[in-house]
Amino acid sequence: QVQLVEAGGGLVQAGGSLRLSCACSGRSFSTSAMGWFRQAPGKEREFVAAITWTSGRTYYADSVKGRFTISRDDAKNTVYLQMASLQPEDTAVYYCAAGPQLRLGAHSYDYWGQGTQVTVSS
């Protein structure tokens, strides 16, 4: 059974940094790709970044490119999202997701974590 557990959210001032982590248990072919999504109040869930376990291939949304970095620790079965130069518009609940392929659509991911709140104050 796949379980995703996120950690690392919190309150930070604009310009600050945070690192989110997502521990994945029950890894298999169905969890070959790991993604981060976020959802702000009143908005749809949006893609942030994704990575594959085997090749480490990454993909980023344009809105976070150059500020956020996704990485994985194979030995710890954990994926990280290092966020820098945070802005108030980055405020959202951040979700970790797992799926069979690196895709941008949330519907392509079968497993989801509980979410962690990131709040950026101006």
C-alpha cells in the first residue's frame, strides 16, 4: 500500500525559503514519478514540479522555475521541494503525489499525501 507523508510547511516572510519533504512507502512501478502540486483558496490545484525515481528527470511549472528545486533521496524514499525567493502568491496547501509517469495533470497521479500549508507573508 502506497503512503505519502509530507512535512516542512509553515509561515515564512517574502523572500524566504522552505523545504518540503515527502516520504513514500510502498514504492512500485505505479509510483515511478513523484509530483508536487499546490492549491490556493478558491483556486484549482496546480502542478508545481515533478521528478522520476530512476533517471531523476525533472519538470517545473514556469511560475516556479529558477526558484524551486525538486530532488529525491532514493535510499530514504523521500522527495524534496526546496523553495526559495518565496512570494505571497506561493501561499497554498502543497500536496505530494505519486504516479506511473511524469505528467503535469493531477489526474495522472494515483496517490496523494495529506497536504502541508505554506504561507508567505508580505
